[in-house]
Amino acid sequence: MRLETKLIHAGVRPDPSTGAIMTPIYQTSTYVQAAPGQHKGYEYARTQNPTRDALQQALAAIEGGSWGLSFASGMAATDAILKLLSPGDEVIAANDMYGGTYRIFTKVFEKYGLRFHFVDMQDPASLLPVLNDRTRLIWTETPTNPMMTITDIAAVATLAKKHNALLCVDNTFASPYLQNPLAFGADLVVHSATKYLGGHSDVVHGCIIGNDPALEERLRFIQNSCGAVPGPQDCFLVLRGLKTLHVRMQRHCENGRAIAHWLRNNPKVGKVHWCGFEDSPGYEVARRQMRDFGGMMSFTLKDDRMEPAIKVLSSTHLFSLAESLGGVESLIGHPASMTHASIPREDRVRGGLLDSLIRLSVGIENVEDLIADLDQAIG
């Protein structure tokens, strides 16, 4: 079954009692048992919910995994993965990553005895100086947020396996439509399903997908024990979003390509970060492991002072100034004060994230209207 068909049908069955084609929202906290221990597979909704089960099966199918787990947010999913580790374990992470991930690493889990190393994962060799017998997890995003750099998943997976470490890939920016990290050797894939998977800016959700049954057992235990589970309404909304992921991503890619090239040709724009440019450092790897290049990008103006950037950020009409990404509507954001404010400025700048950097999540509106909006804002 091809991906487009999986997105519509995976995990979904007509309701046996009514024939409803859409998975019902099982809005219940508990389930009646005929006798102690005699039930229909469901006991308590923190542990299991039929709507959540349908979504988890769908997530596994579209990422090429054997299991999927849903969480109340992308950060809840990240938290669960880190709880696989023990004090003294070490994590190697990309030095260009979502600020919320950096925050939970350094502000929450460092005090429990985990050690984090941040490296430039554009070059897999940069991991070698910090890989050691205490390394338990390698964490990367590809493309990264917000600099759009690319990690060679297969190369990093080879290093991880050689050192008995897990490789987790945050696939939020690409989505399963463009990239499937498990196929390149990753052990775990994590998504903020709030973004492209939900696709309509109306739900907060996270998920983990994998193939190893031992990891599934451990993560299911954490999911149930810690309780950061999504409600059935949220699961229903993500299931609904999955059904149109392929058609939305096609338009995100088309619009993204047009806007990236328009920005690059604009005399007032400085550097444009988008992984689809043939002269981009990660282009060949991206072309090998992605089906297309997506609708995320960032850029600076030639006048890279803050004042011109703020003018652009405050002057768009169709690009709404807001956090998040991956919805049908276009968003514009300022990583330094919004999504990446928790990262110390010197670390941001060292990784190329200037205070004047502007990030775009290109939606599925008419691309000529979007370009006209950016044109009037840039002036």
C-alpha cells in the first residue's frame, strides 16, 4: 500500500456498531468489566483509548514502524524518550535544534545526572570526539529548526549502532510524507504532531514511532506511568489531519520552492536557508533521504539590523506573526525571541541564528498572494 493510501486508511476501521466511517471519539475515562479482569481490552483511559489506538496504528504505518505512541505534546514525547536514560548517561544532540528541546535537555534533565554534548551534525565526524562508552542517545533534527541544515541519517545511524547508542530523529519539519528516518537506520522517530500531522493549528500533540519491541514496552510503561497522554478529541483531530497530509505537503513544497527562490532573487534579502537549493551544503544528502524539500525556511535581510527585521515581522498580512508551523495558513516568526529564546544568545549566534533571522512556515494559500505579501513587507 502506497503512502497516500496509508494516510487515509491506516488504523481506521468503520465503527462496528454503527458503520461510521470516521473513528468515533471515545470520550470516556473508564470501561465496564463483566468481572474482575474480564473486559474488552480496555480498562482505564490513561492506559488505552480506542481513538488513540487507531491513531497510534496509523502513525506507525505512515512512518514505516511496527508501533506508535501518542503523547499530549511533542515535548511530552521528548520527555518520555529521555526517561529511558539513567544518571551518568550521555546524549549527543545537534547544536541547531528547537529551543524547547534544548530547554528540556539543559534545564530539566541535566540536574538528574544526564550530560549533553551539542555538535554540528552536518558532518557526522563531528560526533567522534564526544562519542564514548557512556553515550546512550544521539538526537537530531533534519532539516533543523531554524537553520534548515541536514543530517545524514544513515551515516549517524552507523555510528550510533557501532557505539550501542540509540538514534532519535525529530522528523517534524519534514513529516512522514517527505522523509522516513526508520528506513535509514534510526531507532526512534519523534514528531510534534501539532505541526504538519495535525495541519490545521487546532491541536497540540506528540508521538514516537519505532520498530524495536523492547523499546515499545519501555516507552508504553512510561506513557502509562507518567500519564502525559492526549485526549480522544486531540487524537481524532490528528487522525483527521493525516488524511490530507499528502495533498497539503505537495502544496507546501510547491509554494516553499517558489518563495525560497523569490527571496533569494530579492536584492534586499541577504541569506536564505532552505535545503532545496542545489548549492546548499546538505542538498545531496537531502535529495537522497527526502522526497521533496518542504515549506520551511529562514532568511536575513542584507541590512541585518534588528529594526528592518522587526518591520518585516510586523508588516505582513497573510503571514501571521505567531509561534508554531505546519498549518494550512502561512506563519512568520522571530526565532531569537520566540521559538529559540531559551537558548543562550552566544550559543544561538555561534550556530548562525542571528537576532535578525526571520523564519517562515509557508502555507497552502495562493503563492502569488504570499509573494505579494512578503514583497510589500520587505519594501
